[in-house]
Amino acid sequence: MTGVPAQPIALVTGGGRGIGREIALALAREGCHVAVAARSSDQVKAAAVAVAGLGVRALPLVLDVTDEGEVARAVAAIAADLGPVDVLVNNAGIAESAPIAKTDLSLWERHLRLNATGPYLLARAVLPGMLERRWGRVINVASMAGLFGAPYVTAYTASKHALVGLTRALAAEVAGKGVTVNAICPGFAATDIVWNGARNIAAKTGKSFEQAVAAMAQLNPGGRLIEPAEVAAVAAKLIRDESTNGEAIVLDGTQ
């Protein structure tokens, strides 16, 4: 990996399952030591075992990315155990649907805190060190909903637009300093978010779970769900990429 530290230290949030777990494994295959963070202790421990099985060091962390104090303690713990964070993957997120009349303040604030404020707190904590070392990667897992409007997901859409905006602003700030900040914007993916959404659709419409999943897949331009491994492959590529900065990379199933 040209220009990359011999064994970069990566932090992957929401790393216990789904896209986050696949990214953690992909970065391990790239030679990164990986801190796997999420709110579920059992899941991060299992993911860390899988990461370590690829021949790198792994650190499981229970982390609420919306808590400033927890973020500070997590970054310090990683530095003490593995080394300072070179690669930050902001993957932790939430997606709930509701028409605007039923989007209460709690739902709205929950999405903004987890999908936008968490990445801001983590980026603020690790970017100074990356800039000092003249190398670093921030990868934000956003969504196609961060680029286009969609009905019944006002809070989610607004929060992912905020994350894409954060990506672009930080990219402009670090340009030319050895650090890049990019967003990956998948459509509906084969993860728990889609499975839970399909269950809700089935319960409300009388469709089967399979029919609901198929309907969500058809909303992607490619007519299929995005696989977590596809997102992970883009993340791994961005580690090696010295030039891409400030991009929102769309995965819509047509690739």
C-alpha cells in the first residue's frame, strides 16, 4: 500500500455486524490493526475475534458515539493499546421511518445525534493527529438518502445529508495535507436495517417479508440490494487511494 503506514490503526464504529463488520474484516486484510466499536459488547467481541483471526491486532470497544466523553476515552484507549487512529470509519447509524406528522422531536434528534453528531465528535477527536502525522483517512458510511430526498424518512434523510455535508467540509479543510475524507453512499443494503424495515412493511401492508424485501430492493436503480462486502471493498480501496477526497461514492446496484 504505497504511502500508507506499514500497519495503519483503524477504528470502525458500528463494527459488530453488517457493513461495519465487513469493513473491519476488509481493513484487516489490508494489514490494518482494527478497533471494533459498537454498543453491543457481545457483537464487538465476536467481530474482534474474527479480525484477529486474519493476523492483525484487534481491540473490541463498547462505544456510544454520541457521548463526547466516551469518544474521548475510546480514542485514548486505542492509542494506548494499538496506536493513534490513522483510519476512521464512521459506520454507526440508525434508520427509522415515519411520515412527518409522526416524526416527533425524539426521533428527529436521535437520527441527528447518531448519524451526524457522532461522526463529527470522532472526526474532531482524531483528525488533529492525522494532520500532524501527514496521513489519514476518514470514511463516512452515508447513504443515497444523503444525496436525494425520500418520503417517510425525513429524519434519516436530513441526517445523512448532514453527514455528506460534513464529509465535504472536512475534505476541503484537510486537502493537500495527506488526509482524505470521503463518504460511501449505498442504497438499500442487505443488513438488519432493511430486514427490520421489511418486517414493518409486512406488518402494515399484509405483504410477506420476502415481498417487502423485494420491493425495497427494486427501489435501488440496479434492482437489487447492496451487499455489505461491496461497501467494504470501497472502504479498502480508499485506504490505498491518495487522491480521492470529498467524494460521495454511490453504490446503487448497477455496478
